[in-house]
Amino acid sequence: MNILVCIKQVLDPETNLVVDPDGKWVAPTHAPRYQLNRFDEYAVELAVQVKEKLDGTHVDVITVGPESARTILERALGMGANDAVHILAENDSPLPPKTVAEWIAEHARTKSYDLILTGAMSEDLMQGQVGPMLASTLDYAWATAVMEAELSNGEVRVSRELEGGVRHHLVLTLPALLAVQSGINQPRYPILSNLLRAKKQEVPVIDSRNLEASHPRVEVISASLPGRIRDGIMLEGDPAQSADRLVSLLKDKALI
Amino acid sequence: MTDVVLVAETNGLDLLPINMEMATLATKLGPSITAVVLGDAPDKAAQTLAKQTGFNTIAVQSPALADYTAEGYIKVLTPFLDELKPGFVLIGHTANGSDYAPALATGLSAGCITAVEGLETENGPVFKRAVYGGKFEILVKPLFPTTVLTISQGSFAPVESPSVVGTVERREVQVALTATRSEGRTLTTTEASGLDKADVVVAGGRGMGKRENLKLLDDLCAILNRSAVAGSRPLCDMGWLPYNRQVGLTGVTVSPKLYMAFGISGARQHTAGMKGSGFIVAVSNDPQAPIFSLADVGVVADVKEFIPALIERLRNE
């Protein structure tokens, strides 16, 4: 079985960000730290678990991102993926999901993948578009918000998470794409020896400037800080002082 | 030709409240609106929709549409929308809506904007949505003739009762599902957590740091009457709390008198489940955490220092 896992590098959630001078996007105020998109960790783990259960399974990971994204490819290799592919693209402004899907599709067509896995969404753009778009582009069956996946005989049985604790059970014919929900498994920590080996592993790099991209269909025209939803106050001082003030406030309002 | 097509969100038979909110957005996007309900028995829902929105509604019927499947919806909606060529297709930002909307856009050569929270119309319609967990909002402008939008719940007020009832047209379609088989739904049986009955909800997020630190939440609850411990999704994903204690879009919605969020950033997926709370207190060591714009009282602090100080202070009462 051939599996492709699509992963993305995202900023450490506690990175300090500001709207850039153009007012069109956001930028970190200090040297950024990146990590593997949380949802994609679950996708890599799922692929590696399938590989461990099914002999002859090969797992490729792919990312569209800047040079620094090599690190997350190494992490995925360290978790047990076999090979990685890096589509090099700058990340100073958000790439249209359609473009990302097209670039990944171009690679995917060079190999016959039975299963393509992605995370449900990225933590930065929070759009959840690349998965279904990629499936549609490749004419694969797909399911998103997947909380369970079981492969057998050219099919995959999945449970999708709906609202209110409801699960929808479906069977898809392979080849299929699954966008997995967080909590589907417990992603492993990469073994150090695997990570060290991954650092030396050759990863083909495809310069996205040599790839075609269809015309963007939407444009981000501005970014801003959201307005306050409630007119709240911020307490100052050390924890003991703030705690003191908070208790007084809550007592005044008869909330405690 | 129609300006807007609203694809109704149903749970199989009944219309969901989000449709009334999408209807409001539809009225701001164009005078000519068509609603569509898909299903095996869509007539009743279509009639209700036509009555409550005033939109002309098409009930598209097929046994293959009894359960939602991406394949079924795409196969039915694509030729239908190719025919109508609307400027906008409105879909609910729900688990199902999000499942097919981007693929529908691809097949229609349309743009796609998901999790829309607002509309601005100064220079043509542009759509507001959140990024970076809600720390920032962006405005997205459509560049193509048709744009598929998924609309987040709670973003628009429900549409007002119209003066005229819309027409209902029934269409029976043939759909062959070749790659998908629906095997129905189940409810994940989790014992009730009693979260919805608590007067005070004490919730922890990733800022709690380590699993052992959740004891601080238990200790706090022990002092507060009618309180319960809850958590954000990531804590439940890690197995620190059972999923029946998850507050958020895919978990429980609560509106207690007092909601205390410790180490929770306040991403949309979480705030969707608690933004109706009476009084919100948020403690986080990230001054940019979006939870602070929703809090009545905010404290920038390390929860591991703040909670013990709070417990100490409460014990002295």
C-alpha cells in the first residue's frame, strides 16, 4: 500500500504576531519558531500505524513550505515515514488552498497512492480546504473529520465526527483521502535515532516557481485585530494581587 | 440565473437553525435567492424553509440522498449549480458542510471561503473570517464569478419572518454512489458529565502544561459550589480528560453563571461552546490570546501560579 501524508509547518502558537505594515497579513515580531501542524501529527501517526500493521506499506510525506519546513519532514520521517518530498514555497503570505492542492496533486500523480492523509485543518489558516480540494482534483473518494479508519480489501471504513457526539459511519472505495480529526490516535514521539537518520536523508526539493498554479479565486485584502466581544478588564499585579482582586469582583457579583 | 443559492443544512429530516442565519446573509448578497434541500424526503423541510425565509425552494429528492455523503451532494449539486450559475453558494460551516464545500468549489471552478463570520460591502462583498486561532481577522475578496461560502454558526442574526411564502418545487434525481456507502450514525455513548448543570465551569487548556496540573482545577472546584471541571479539545485528545468534558464546537456548549478559562487560548472551536456564559474569567500567560477579547476579567499570568493563589484566597473567605 502506498500512502501520502500531507503536512504543514505552522508557527508556535505563542509566537507574538502583529499585522504587517501593508495591513494585508500578519508577521512575527521576533525570529519565528515553527512546529508540525497539530492535526497533521495525527495523520502521520495513522500512516505509520497502517505501515506497522500492513506489510509492504510505504509512507511518503509531503509539505508545501519554505526551507525551514524541512524540519517537520524530518519529524515525520522520525515518526516512521519512509520518504519525504518538499515543495519549496515562501510563506510570507498565505498560499491559496487550490494552489497547494494542485501542487500536491502534481506530485501524487507520479505515484499511485492508495491513501492520502491530511489533518482536518491547519492551525494558522483554519480553512480545512486542501484535503477535499486535493481529493476532488485527483478524483479520489474522501472523508473529513475522521475519528476512526479501518482498511480492508480495497476499502476504508471510517467514522466521521459530527456535532453533538454523533459519529457518521461510511465505507469508501480506495483510492481515498482522509482528513483526520485530532484525537484519532496518540501521535508518538520520534525516536532519536530515527530523527538523526532523517536529518541526513535526501529529500527531493521541487521549486514551486517551476510549477504551474491556476489563477487564485479569492484574495486576502486585509488583516486586523478583532474587536473586543466583551468590554472586560485586565487585572494587573502579581498572582496574589490579581487573585485577591478577582475574588472581590466575583463576591460583589455574587458569583461565588 | 440566481444571485445566491442556499444549500440547507438538515439532520436528515429537520432544518437546523443555521439556515435562518445563512438566510440573512443571502438577503444581503442579492435579491434573487434560491434555496435547496437535499434528501430522500425533503418536502417538509423545503416547505418550512420556503415559509420561514420567503425563498423559492427546490426539494431535490433521491433515495441516495437519505444520508449525507460528499459524493451524493457533489453529484447532485454540481449540475444544479452549473445551471443556476449563482454568484454565491451558501453552505453551513458544520462537519458536513465543511466536508464537501471545498470540493464543490473545485468542481464548479468557483472560489471557496470557509468559516465566514461577517460581511462587508463597501467595495463589493468581502467576507470576514478568523485566522491564527482567532488572534486576527481577515477580509477575503472573491475573484471569480461564483464563490462557495461556509457560514459559521452565530455569525448572523436569524432572518426576519418574510411577508411572502416562497414557492416549493420538487425534483427527483438519479444518483449512483460508486465510491461511498453510508452505514448510518451512532451516538458516542458517554455518561453525562453534568457540565450543563454546573453554575461554575472551571476549564483547562494546553496552558495547564502537564496532566498533573489538572489537580489544581479539581482543587478549585472543591471550594466552589456547583462547579465542574471541563477542558478544551487538545486536553481531551491527549487523554487528560474524557471527551464528555470537552467544551467547544465538537463538544458540549455550556452557559454557566461563571466560566473560568485557565490556559485556554480561546480559539473559535472552543469559544463556540462557552461564549454565552454569564461571566467569563480568563487566565493565560499569552497576552495575545483571543480569549481575552471575550473575557469579562482577564489575567495575564502563569496558571500554575495563579490558581494556587486563587485557591488560597478563596480558602481564606
